[in-house]
Amino acid sequence: MGERTEQAQTGQPVVICDNVHVHFKTLATGKRVKPSVASGLLQRGREMRTIHALKGVSFVARANESIGIIGTNGSGKSTLMRTLTGLTPPSQGAVYAKSRPNLLGVGAALIPDLSGGNNIILGGLAMGMDREEIEEQYDEIVEFTGLKDFIDMPMRTYSSGMSARLKFAIATAKQHEILIVDEALSVGDRDFQKKSERRIREIRERAGTVFLVSHSMRSIRDTCNRTIWIEKGDLRADGETDDVVKEYENYR
């Protein structure tokens, strides 16, 4: 299962994950410790342990691939995605990317006191779009969210699902060469999930590479042509989505 077929390796490599290990220092309670305070805690006799979050993960992601990332809770999925974006440095090994991967996570912060419309403008500017591009896409972004009646209200009045829908629409309005989507498709109703899945396929078809981290095997099957299974920090399988998902479901 760990070998990719020759046919699937025809796209240009855009991300290379080379024997990546990630270690975290934690308290015995499991709470992660920042490196700057770890030595002080040791001096005070607090019990420490090391978590080996990723254990020699290697793969090559190519253009036009939509890659599902699956695994049980605490398996290392989010750590892997944060490592790909540079937010978490590898303790050993290296990540090479053609361009900086963009991380779309439901937990990412929006500006609560600004309206949804103003967040669209600021979010677009933050992604490198110019004002003219944002104005051209503004109505389409609002339509995609289904939040037209609420777009002039402050974000703090939105539910978590509404905020996630707006953030997904903003982040995917720009074509990304490498986009990481962390659980965003689990929010909203079925119609919005279908729209989100179509949007991801459109990004992939325009020569983008998408990583989708999800606990929903339906979303993975509907959206991804390849799936990587991470379990307890190990890469357990990498191959065609149906094959890997079946193996994972049998494991669970």
C-alpha cells in the first residue's frame, strides 16, 4: 500500500516530505511545553516527557492531486500539516515545497468586530489579492457563503459554522498552488459541503494541489484521488483513496 503507481506519479512534484520527525516536550499531564520555558521547568523538578509526533514520514505530492490525510485522533495529522506550512519545524528530516502552502483551518482567527464584508476585503488583501480582484469576486464570495443577509453584521454575531463558511469562501477565492484544508468540510449543511467539495476539485483542476485533513471518510472519498493514512506518527498507507480508506476502516 505504501507504493504509488507509476501512472499516479506523472505530475510535477510540488511538496517533498523527506523523513520528517517531530518531537514535542510535554509535562507528564500531556500539556505541551514551549522550548523557552522547558529548562526552567526541569530545574524545578517538574516531570517531563517527549512525544514523538511524527516518525520518519516521507512522500511526494504532485500537481493536480487532491490528497486526503486520515488517522485517528492524536495520530499526527495536524502536526504534519503544520510542518508542511513551516509553522512547526521538523526535529529531523526536511520539507521542500515549490511555493508556500496555505493552511485553511476552521480554527483560524477572523476579526470579530468587523463585518463579514470587511473580512472578505481584508482576507483577500492578506492573501495578496489587489482591491480590484477582490471587488470582482466579492459578490461571488458572498453568494458562495449563503450569508447574504448577514454579510454586513459583525463577525462576533456569527455562529462558528457561519464563520467557517465565510473563511472557506475567502481562502478559496484565490487560486492556490498548494492548499491545506483542515476539517473545513465538516461544517455547514450538506449543500454547503457539496459546494466546498466542488471548489476543492476546481482548485485541483487548475493545477493546484490540495491536502484535505478530515475524519469524514465520505468527504475524503468524494474529494480526494489519493489518501495518506497517518497513525501514531507513522505513515501507515499511501495510495488510491478507496484502497486506503478501506484499510483504515478495517483498522478502526
